[in-house]
Amino acid sequence: MAPARFTLWIAALSLTLTGCVERRFIISTDPFGAVVYDLSETPIGVAPADKSFTYYGNYRFKLIKDGYQTKIVEERIRAPWYEWPGLDFVSENLLPFTVRDIRRLHYQLDPIAPVSEQKVRDDGELLRQRGMTIGEPLQP
């Protein structure tokens, strides 16, 4: 009878000791409201955007906003001490509460420099001249 009670006690204890680690990025930009894409070009959202992640390591984000230069950033996310091999078993499985690892990433976007009308005309003229040397124009 004692081994059955012991087994029941261990089963009840294991149900109450269920740890969990929640990992999230919160990506903000200055100016507010850039669209954030992940490495696979999938939109995460409009900054401030958040996304959960599973693994520590290198991540790449693309930030796009009208009137600003597109920015591609790479971040190395290092594991905290409680996620080191050996300790990660305890934090993932045995702690009786959720550990939240929230990484706040902030990026400054640079405005696009205005282009003068004359530069646009000059570039267009160069392209037109180049097009004239390619071959005979098609007749309608």
C-alpha cells in the first residue's frame, strides 16, 4: 500500500511542478509605425510589434516605413543563465511558475534624402539615351 501512495504523491507533485519559459520579442521603431518582417519575409506587425520565439541565436528583421530607408537588422539573442544546458531542464519543467524572457529591441529609421527634379530628369534622359542604343523600336 505504501508504494501506491508514494506513486500517487509523486504524480500529484509532478502535476503541480510544471515550469514554462515564455520568450518574446518586442520590436519598436523611431518613428512609430514601421512594418516589421521576419527572415522569411512574413510580416510580424506594425511597430511596436511582438512575436514569440523558441530558440536563442541569430534573428534578422526588415523594417519598412514610407519616407524612411528600409532597414535590415540582425540581432544575436543570447540565452540567459537559467537556459544554459542542465539548468534549462529545471526552468522548463520543474519551476512552479512561468518565467518570461522578453527582449525589447528598438531601432532608429533614417529618413530618405529628397531627390531633386533635375536629378530625376537627368537620370531619365540617361536611360532614354541608353534605350536608343539597344536596337530598333517596335513598329505598331
